[in-house]
Amino acid sequence: MLFTVRKDLGLLALRLGTGGVLMAHGSQKLFGWFGGGGIDGTAKAMEHMGFRPGRQSAIAAGLGEAGGGALLALGLATPAAGAAAAGAMAGAVAVHAPAGFFAQGGGFEYPAFLGFAAAALGVTGPGRYSFDHLGGHKVDRPAAIAVAFTLSAIAATVVVKRRNAALAEAAESAAPGDGAP
């Protein structure tokens, strides 16, 4: 088997696996499929985790995962898909980071891996067996990669900073008073 065929088959397998897992997780958030909470349940969970407003956060996370995953699986708009999924996973990493690295203890290992795999696909490209290839890679260009990942990094940074501020404010208001009248 030629090296290029092997590489393209490997990228297809990675895209289908990563995209499929992301689609499943996003579908839990958006539609309540696979035991998920749907928009309402996810919105409540997002609020509890410090993401405000919860409904918009649930929709954004669900679209980043399900939409980014679907596009990755198809190999369509791959830089934007990889960047969107990686950005969504950055929010999940922020939630799980206090529990350490390993997933068995609630850590960030799993969302970090999904984010890195999505980012790698977004940067590397989808390979020959993709809609991007069929369309002449019009969206899969260096400028698209730079713009997509820059915007995703900015958005993820803003979202995580807002969440951290909301958590700090909640902790401050829940802290017992200093005893002053």
C-alpha cells in the first residue's frame, strides 16, 4: 500500500473516530441523546460550573462539539472544525483541571486528548478522503487555519476567564463574613 494511501486512510480513521465521539457528546448537550441532559439540563449544569449565561453556554458547547465533530468526520471546513472542537474542549479542560490529569479521578485527560486530536486534524488537514479534498481544499488553507485557531483561542480564553471570575465571585459571596458589624 502506498504511503499516501496509508496516510489518508489513517486521517480518515482519526477523523471518523474523533468526530464521532465529539458528535455524541455534543448531541447529549443539544438533544439529550445518549443519556444527556439536552439544552435545559446542560444549561443548568453549565450555570453550576460557572458558565454564564447557562443556556447560551450549553448551545455553544454543544455546537462546538457536535458541529465541529460532524465537520471533522466529513473532512469539511477542517481548520474551522478542528478549531471549534478544540475551543470547546478548552472549556471542558478548565472544568476538570482541579481534579488533576487522569480521567479516573475526574481529571482533564479525556477532554484534553479530544481537543488535541481535533486541533491536530485542523492543522494537518483531512486527507484525500474528505469533502475538503473534493472541493479543492478551498477552506483548508494556511490563512484559514491561522484565523480559525486565533479566533478559537481568543473565544476560549474569554469564556474561561469569565467562568473563573464567576466562580471567584460565587466563592466570595459564600464565604463567611469577617465578623465585622
